[in-house]
Amino acid sequence: MQRFKRLLLMPLTWLAAIVFLIEEAIWDWTAALMARLGAIRFIHAVEARIAALPSRWALFAFLLPSVTLIPAKLIGLHAIAAGHWLIGSGVFLLAKLLGMALFSRIFNLTRPALMQLAWFARLYAAVMHYRNRIHAYLDSWPAYQRIKLRSVALKTSFKAAFQRKA
């Protein structure tokens, strides 16, 4: 029975590993991009107002990007279903990237206010606990460690190539 369970969980574990690697890469890239945009005076002023929001308004600001981008994601999925898979995939991925960029930046701005909401702090602690457990499990895999090292090397080589051209 244990062997059967392991065979069933193996593909899910690899899927989780792939999702974690991709999400981390996107999160880091979008966070860096949004931080650069924060240097623009107008955007900096907006971010300062968002960071100063009280808890309940901070929650609204935190959820707003996700809610506003749902229609774009649905349009992308509809286009895929209608046979326009390239356009639909592009719209969906663009909405996903934009949503993740806004989500990460606004979360970083509103985290202190959100943590004042007891239910949010408990939810955040639970999510981080399970995320850290999954990371610890994946990090114990030699194959996952090799993939992580290769992805860091690839990222470094892309940065170096991009900086040479700039």
C-alpha cells in the first residue's frame, strides 16, 4: 500500500516542485520590476497612500487586483476554448503576470496593516507553515536541488547576456 501511495504522490510532488520554481521566479521578477516602478514619483506617492491605509481598506486594496483581473483571465480561457489558443494563452498569461506583480507589491505594502486583522494573521501563518513544509520536503530532494541550481545559473546567464546588450 505504501508503494502504491508513493507512486501516486510522485507526479503530484514533481508538479508541486515545478509550480514552486515557476512561481518563485515570477514572484522575484515581478517584485523587482514593481520596485523599480516605485521609483517613479507618482507611483511612489500612490504606494505611500496604500501603505498608510487602515487594516480594512488595506484588505480591499490587497484583493482589488485579483478581482479586477478575473475578467481578463476568463476572456483568455474563453479564447482558448474557442480555438484561439495562442491569443487566449497570451491574454491569460499576461493577466496572471500582471496580477502576480500587483499582488506581490500591494501585499508588501499592506502587510503590516493586514497582520493587524487576527483572522488574516492566522491564515497567513497557516499558509506559510504549509509552504515552508513543502519547501523543506522539496529541498531534501537532490534532483530538486540540482534543478534549483540550474535555474539560478540560467537566470544569472540571462542577466549577464542582457546586461552586455544594454
